Amino acid sequence: MKRLLALAAASPFALFGYFAATAHAHGDVTPQAVDVAGLKVLGAGWSKSNPYRKNARAEQIGASAFNQNCARCHGLGAVSGGIAPDLRYLPTGDEGDEIYLGRVRHGATRDGRVYMPPFEGMLSQEAMWAIRAWLESVRVVD
Ligand code: HEC
């Protein structure tokens, strides 16, 4: 019985490891350079909220940047297949911006396992906020 319980506790992680490995095998492992031409340059300091909210050009750039860098885990078009959260449900506005930026910069690691890689240094701040602008444009109200 103890063993069974231990197994049950361990299995979601084992399952995730499997899917993550599969996702890596199929998707682009190296972050893709994102062309942010046409967007206001943001400089070195981190903005607390999305400077490109509702910016059509940013949404367009963000859609393709998302599919190249995030879709292998979060799903094409941000429609999650279940291995990672469905980002269409992130809160809107500043609240969602804060959750979003923290996660994208630092990724998610628990017990030494990388659930999501950090994107700081891989994607520019401009690219991160462009993706966020697009995510808000496809948001689902639950
Ligand atoms: C290797 C798979 C993987 C990739 C690639 C990935 N993520 Fe994630 N992401 C995850 C997982 C798994 C979680 C849930 C982490 C947790 O439970 O702590 C997550 C969580 C998040 C969250 C927090 C969601 C919430 O509801 O709190 C955001 C925001 C996010 N990811 C954005 C992105 C963006 C944007 C990209 C692309 C630049 C990206 N992720 C790439 C796997 C990934």
C-alpha cells in the first residue's frame, strides 16, 4: 500500500517528464530569434506592465514568437493540450502582466526539475511583451 501511494505521488512527475521529453524531441529546443522591428525599443530596465497592450503590430509579432518558442509546451495558438497551463486564461491587465513576466523571465523549476526554461537572455523584453500582447488578444473569459 505504501508503495502504491508513493507511485501515485510520483507518477504525475514521471508523466510530465515523458511529455517534456517528447515535446523537446518534436519542437525547437533553441529559442528562436524574434524580429521586433516596428515596436518601440524598451531599453534595459524591465517594464512592470505591457507597453504594447492592444498594439496590433505587437500582437502579430507575438503570435509567431509564441508558436516558435512556447507552443511546444503550451499548445499551438495557446490552446493547451494539457502538459502546461492554458495561457488564454491568464488574468488581463497589470495583474496578468506581473505573473506573465516573472514566469517567462525565470521559468519554473521545482525539486531540481525544469518545468519551464527561463527565457531571460534568450528572448528580448520586446519579444516577451509582444507575446503577452498576443495572448491577451486570444484570451478566453471563463
Ligand atoms: C518546456 C515546456 C515549456 C515551454 C517551452 C514554455 N513553458 Fe511556460 N510553462 C510550462 C509549465 C510546465 C508551466 C507550469 C509551471 C508550474 O506549474 O510551476 C508553465 C507556466 C507558464 C506560465 C504561468 C501560467 C500560470 O497560469 O501561472 C506562463 C505565463 C508561461 N508558462 C509562459 C510561457 C511563454 C510565454 C513561453 C514561451 C516564451 C513558455 N511559457 C514556454 C512549460 C513551458
